[in-house]
Amino acid sequence: MEKNDYMPLFESKAGKWRGVYWFYAISMAVSISFIFIYRVMHFPQQTGLTRWAWIGISMAELWFIIYWIIAQFVRYRAVSRYTFKDRLSRRHGDDLPRIDIFVSTADPQLEPPLMVADTVLSVMAYDYPPEKLSVYLSDDGCSDLVFYALYEASKFSRVWLPFCKSFNVELRAPKAYFSAVKQVPSDDPTFAKEWREVKRLYNEMEEGITDIMKLGRVPDHLRKHHKGLREWESGASRTNHHTILQVLIDGRGNKEVDIEGKPLPMLVYLAREKRPGYPHNFKAGAMNALIRVSSRISNGPIILNLDCDHYSNNSQSVRDALCFFMDDKQGHDIAYVQFPQHFDNITKNDLYGSYLRVPNGVRVELLALDAHGGPLYIGSCCFHQRDALTGKKYEKGSHINWKLVNEIQEPEIENLLEETTKLANCSYEENSSWGTEMGLKYGCPSEDVVTGLSIQCKGWRSVYFNPGRKGFLGVAPVTLLSSLIQQTRWSEGFLQIFLSKYCSLIYGHGKIPIQLQISYICYNLWGANCLATLYYVTVPTFCLLKGINLFPQFSSNWILPYAYILVAKYTYSLGEFLSCGGTLKGWYNDQRMWLYKRVTSYLFGFCQIIMRYLGFAELNFVITGKNVDDDVSKRFEQEMMEFGTASSMFIILATIALFNLLTSISIARSIIIKKPAIDLDSCALQILLNGVVIIINLPLFEALFLRKDQGCMPASVTCQSIILAALAYMLR
């Protein structure tokens, strides 16, 4: 191809409506300056509680100001990406690189094997030459139940893949497809006949996997169906077992075909060795084992990694990613292409704010990070260049020969497996660079973010791509507690990065743009928001009971900057949320979760980090459960908040809500009897803040006092919270 004939495989466009954002940001900055001046000029002369409360509220506001300024480095620019897959096809045809797909699972009880099988089938069915696709399942729970589900999926794939491709089925995860298409289509007899047959076979597979899950083991008469099932006869357990590496479909050289005689992708199962006394490094260790094993079996230059709960929703996603990697002028320094995490079980109003609608939205945060040098690597739904993931530095001006990377030797599979198994032994990484210079980083709950930062510091850049048809759909938490626990892990991991050598301001100095360094800090300091937020929703309310005013009088001109910030912030926030496809009630739910995360998840993550640095806690990785009972699912679909379980997080939430409610009742009572204990003009903003906290917590009050279902607040939590709130109220 001549240079004059160059046509880009993707284009980038600046975000829209930036003028509106700049007006908002500048006006907010002016108002913030006036608030800072007010705090300095009106510092109380009297000593005691009033002065300390004023100092505290000033420090909280100062933190919010600092964090807001940091956030502007993330948001002040944005870029959107668009691909040209038709140009990719015209230029390369089927002469495309091999793709290795990693699917990770760790617990068959929390991550149902049927869900794992659906995810595997969805990526096996990509619109891509099957002989160039290799799918690897990492089972860190070493479960024969998962292996059996994968074995059943391998058999079903011989029917499912040709069905999807013959009839252009776009939703290629079987369960999701049959849930969406519940009735057999009647306009095409051939399609209807095939549909019935494939649905019957899927029901048989589903029933078989469900039966063994109820039984809790694979029966002896089924173990003879595949030699891999006999690996568990030696007593392998989750934490103590040898390496189990099995090729269920050998896709090399068109050796195995579907019912139409067309080649199938390779399908490989791996349970890396685990032994007591050897660190296994959680998901990062599993990913690194997959990188090594796949390098000997298929060695695809492009790697897609997925969590087992995120199935493919777009059969063209691989080709979208290749448009970035294979662009002749813009693609050589791209290390990874990050797709957003979307979910298929989100309710209309996104009860727990799981969608992260604004971060994943049409013009903010991740789009802005892309403009600064690349988004974070968020651990799933990400296509990588193998070289970048294994620690290679990018050398400016270097080019990738995609034809050369397609060359690979294919030894006999049995000899290959015997040699490759050693790469997943628990002692293999001893005295090596794995986990430090090579592969995913060890020692942090957010190993994905650290790894992405390290890759960018080696000269690579990354790309964020949010196509019109979502690339991947996953399962969001359906209970409040599971959502908060997930956020605890994230905030803890981010804060640990900030306090480690991987702090972007230090580790990235001189290696990545300053805008990107500060953008990482915005995420790293999630957990640090807990103290200021906790202060803001408790101390002003307590001061109301004491008659101490912490804000300007309602009749004073100093109220104007506060009023502007309140109106502008929430108006802009609502407009941004609605523009990203949300609803008014969804925004209300999002504001509630904003508060809940900061006073529980971020607080627990913050404390966990402090405890770990003091030597009182160890690194732990908590898996978010995906398996819930029907009653919980029904309440989730009805958008009823799920409490149901006693938790210290719920005690904090309920105590704050009840304390604010008691204060509000006390003030209302004093006004009614016309003996107000406070100056209403001086304390107007505190009363408003108190009222906002109460309104946000209406579903919590309902769970405390009105609901009788299993998802209501447990009696033990209710009693403890009432006692704590009453004690706080009596301290006045």
C-alpha cells in the first residue's frame, strides 16, 4: 500500500459541549474562592466547641476544594473514538493476528459454572477466523464442576457457533439470547427448526450443569466422558492441587470442526498449581500463569481478558480492537484497548449506581483520560498487546510486522501440554521478574490499575472505546452489601497505590504527561473522601442541636457562593447524568450511593490500609458473589434496597440517618411550639443539609420501620443504630 493511499482505521473526535463545561468550571472556581475567603474572614473568636467545629468544617471544605481541582484535570478534555472495520477487512481480509482470550473464574458457588460456560461460548462465537481464536479458562477454584461445565460447553459449541453465524445472531451468549428471544420465530421455517433444536440442546446442557451443582460433585459415571475429569480423583482441593491443563478443543490445523465441518476455536482449561506456603497472588497470579501457558500453545499477539461474568455482546469487538492496533500510523504504540464494563441486570433506575453512568458515559472521565494518554486498565473487557503486557518497553518509531507475529510452530499437543504444565507450577515464578517487571503486578488489590500505569510508563499509550452496541455485558451486584464490599476493595486498592512507589506523581514523573499523573490521583484518593464526607453529614447536624452556626446567614450576601455551588453542581450533575442515558430517579439513587460509598466503603478501605501499614491486616481479595436467590432477585427487579444481613456498614448508615432524623424532629418541634432553640436565619444551610440527608435516606427508613420482607434491616442493626443515634442526640 502506497503512503498516499493511507486511510486511518480509526478516528478521534473532541468531546462536544466543552464551552458549557468551561463556564461551569470557571464559575465554580470563583464561588469556591469566595467560600474560602468567607472561612478565613469569619473565623470565630470564641474558644471551645464552636472554634473546633469551624476548623473541622473548614478542613472538610478545603479537602473538597482540593479534590474538585484534581477532578478537573480528568474532565477538562475529552475525546471519542470511532473505528472503520470495513477498511480493516479490505486491507487485511482474513490475514489477521491470532487472538488469545482469557476468561477468569475463582469460585463455583459465587460464580455459577453455567454463567462461566455462557461467557466462554459468547467469545468462541466471535465474527473472526476460528482457527485464529484461542479461549483459555483460568479456574482458580480448581473445581471439577467448572471443568464439567466447560466440557459441556465445548460439545454445545459445535452447534451454537454455526447457528450464530448462519443466521447472523448478534447476541452470542446462549442464556442471554434465549432470554431475549423467548418465542420461536415463525417467519422463517428453516430458522425456526434450527432454533428449536439449538434451544433443546441448550436446555439439556443447562439441566445437566444445574444437576451437578445441586449434587455438589461430578458423579463417577460422568467422569469417564473426558480424561480431564479424572484429574480430581487424586484428591485435588481448592488450595492444594497440582497443575491441571487440558485442551478440550484443539483448534490448530482445523483438527476439530463443528457440525457443518468448519473449524472450531481452541478451548483450554487451566487450574494453576497451588500449594500451602506458596503465594498465589490472586487474580494477577492467575493471569500471569495464563500469559505463560498461552505463549507456548497459541502465542496470540493480542490478548483479551474477561471476568467470567462479562459475556460478549458484540461479535465485532475483536475487529474493533484491531482497528486500533493495526492502524499503520497511529497504532504501533497502543498497548491496550479498554472497553467499558456494562451490565445486563441493571434496573431502570440503577438502584445501586452500578452502571457508573457518568464515568462510562458519553463525554466524561474515561473519555477524558483517553485524551491525556490513555484510560486506566480496569481488569476486564480489555484487549492487550502481548508484548506490552509482558513488560516490553515501547521504542519510539518501532513498527509491528503483523504477518511475522502470525508464524508459530505446532508440536504435538500431548508433548506440548507436558512441557507447558510446568509454566503454571507454583514454584515457577521464584527468583523471576513475574509480578514485578513482567505481567500483572503483585501486592495490590487493584493490580490491574498498577499494571496499566506501569505499561504507560514504558512508553505505551492506551485507548478507551465505547461502541454503539455495547461490547460486553456483565452482572452487577444485586444487594447493597455486595455493592459496598466491591467498592471497598476498589477504594482500598486505589489508596494503596497512592501510598506506594506506584503513586503516579512519583512513578510516572517524566514518563507520562502531568495531566495523566493527576488523573490517576483522582481515582487513588477515592478512599480519602471518607473523613470529610463523614464530618459533613454528622458534625453540622450535631452543631444544630447546640445552636452553633457553621454557615453564612440566609440573609447575608455570603450565602450566594454556597447557593450557587449547590444549584450549579446539582444542576450540572443531573444534566450530565441524564445526557448519559439516566433517569431522574436514577440520579437520586446515584446521589444516595455517592453518600453510602463515602461513609462506609471508602471508610473501611481507608481503615484497612492504615491497619495493613501498621501490620494488623493482610492483603485479601474478596469475590463479589453473582449467585442470589429468587426472592433477592425479585426485590432487586422491584428496586427495593436489599439490607437483610447484619453488617457494621449498615449500622453506620442507619445511625447517621437516625441521628439526622432525631435532630430534624427536635427542630420541627421547637418551631411548632414557637420556641426555636436555634436562630433559623443563621442555621438555614445546616437545616437544609440535615433535610437532604433525610431525603436521601428515605429507602433506609422504610427498611428500618415499614418493611417486613427478608430484605428489611435486621432487628439487631436497627436496635444498635437507635441506641447509638440516641446517645449522640443526648450528648447535646
